[in-house]
Amino acid sequence: MSSLGDAPNEVLSLVLNKVDQQGDLYQCALVNKSFYATANPLLWRQPQEVTDVCVLEDTILFRLKQSFRLPHDQCLHSTPLGHNVRKLYATMLNSLQDWRAVINHVPLVEELVIEIQDLPEKDIEWIALNCPHLKCLTLGYFPDLVDCYIDSLRHCINLRELSISMVRGADPQLTPLQHCLLEKLTLESFENCGDYTKDTFFGGIPTLTHLDMEHKTGGFFRYCQTLPSWTLFPVLTNLRFATTENIDNNLVLFFKAHPLIRTLSITNMKIRTDIMTSLATDLVHLQRLTLINNNGLPAFTNTFHRVEKFTLEGCQMNDEHMAMYFPKLHYIHVAKETSTLRRYLGVHFDSRTKLTYLPFTSYDSLPGDLKVHLPRRMGGQLAEEDLHHIRDTALGLVWIE
């Protein structure tokens, strides 16, 4: 073998499977017939639009439909190209006709993102029956969601992640979800949608590890108190929710019933003393805590023994002796001077919090024990994406915005 171009297809497949950029794979497909035969199926794993799409004829589904109509003798592979598709994105621009023409040719798809409005019930049933390998499903901008839509999903035996966004209609009806072996569930709604109430959950989902409820979650937590047991999700480890309601008592009981939570994010809710105490005493495995727009926080009175990442946005707190209550946190950083942080100006962080303040002005200002892996850039400066990476991955850090 004189060059990689002469390598067997099995070797090329191992190499090209490591290429994750569509543009690079496209260039590889132009090398020769062997490269094309190996790279082309990989390009079909996640068909992408190369420019901003404004008309139907430029959408992925329309172009895929045209490709599937090519005569078989124009293809280099005996395997239909649609069988290589693993992720498919259907935007609001797509028509039902294009959607139905394409979904018939992608039986091995594993992830679907559907934003087609007013998708009929029979199309959801068709997905369940003809996409047996489906693992992740996103239903965006879904109107009037009722049981009949979700009931078909019980036939998706491999479905593990479900995300639903509702923009109008009455209370969401999600009773059949208890029959799905879901691991991650995201529920989003908007101002004119119903609350998550008794009709939302008929019972628990025993396999659920990630739960994300973005809006109007008070009804759900109130519903929990009507059940014989608060333990709806016995293996829940990640919880994110937003609410403006006073649900302190219900939330404390929910925390007590789900002590395995390791990652918690609370948005827009007033954090009172009993909630703060419950975070420290009931969630004994809590490692990552994010509080967003919670206004004034009560003083810390209990130790968070395992928290190794603490993110605050739009909150006011008494940060004195923070290191005493968070023994695994060693550094603190303020991302920007917002109105809620003006009181920090002129205050020496190290003396108040007993934590080391990090300005993140350069690559060399990053301590080695922060466990963040970043490339060293020209001049040693940190780019905006580096700061985002630090915020998302750094351990032992309090990040304040």
C-alpha cells in the first residue's frame, strides 16, 4: 500500500469515522472512488443545510426526496442511501408531503427533530411503527398535545430521550409516557399553555435520569403530593426547572424522595431558607448547582459537602465565608459587572469569600487544578469560547454573572 488512497475500505472506514466535520468529509469524498464509497454514507448520517434556508426547495427534506427518486443504477451502493441517515431535522418550512416521502426511506434513523406544525396523529404513529431504532425525538412547536399523540410512542422500544415544546392548547396530556423507558425528558411551554397538572403525569417513569421543565412547573409539584409516594423517578440525577410560584413545601418533599440528584438548576423561583437547607441536607449527592434569577438568596447555614461547581446568574447573596460552606470550591470568578453585582465593586473577593478570585485574563491565569483543558492560543489570550468552556466544565469554581 503506497498511500492511504490505496487502503482497503475497512481501513478507510476506521479513519473517516473519526472525522466529525461535514466539510472535511465532503473533501474526502472527492479524492477517488474508494474515498467516495466510504465517505458518502458518513455524509448521509446527518444531512445538513449549508446556508440559511428561506424557501422550500432548499430544505433538507426536499433535497432528500429528490435524491431518493434517483434511479437505482445511478447509485454506487447496493444499500439505499436513506439507510445511512441517523439524524434528521424537519423545519417549519417543510411540507407534510416531503416529510412523508422521506420518512419512508430512513428506517434506521436514531434522532428526529420535528418542527412541522399541525403534524397529524397518524404521522406520529407512522414514526413509531417504521423507525424502530429511534432513540431521541424532539417535537417542537407542538399544538394541542393530547394522549393520542404520545400513546403511539410506547411502540418506540428504543426511545430514551424526548423533548416537547407546546405553543397553544389546553393542559398537556402526557399520561402514556409512563410506558416509555425514557432516560431524558424535556417539557417546554409558553404563556398561553396549560400548567403541568395531574393530567401531565399519571405516574412515575422509573428509568428517568434527566428531567427538564422550563415553564409553569408548580402544578406538577403540587400533583406529587396527591400520590402515595413522592418517588416518581427513583434514579433521577439531573433536574432543571423554572417557576415563579411558592412551592417550598412540595419541593422539599420532592428533594427528600430523590436524593440521587447530582445536577440541579433552579430558575426564577424565590429561594427561601427551608429550600436552601434541603439542598444541603437532603440532596447529599449534589455536585453541580445553578441558580438563575432567584433574587436575594438566604444566608448559607449548612455545608454543601460535594458541590464542586456553583453558578449564579442574577442573584444576590451573602458571600461571606463561602469557602466554609463549600469545601470543594476554591476559586471564584465574576463574568461581568451587571447591576446585581455592583455591590461587589471595590470589595476584595479573597477576604470575603475565602476563595481565590480568578480574573481569567490570560491562559496563564488558569490554575492547573481547575481541571480545564484548553488550547494555548496566540499571545496566550482567552477567547470567548474558552470562557464558555471554563464555565461549563471547570470544577472547584464559583461562576457569577
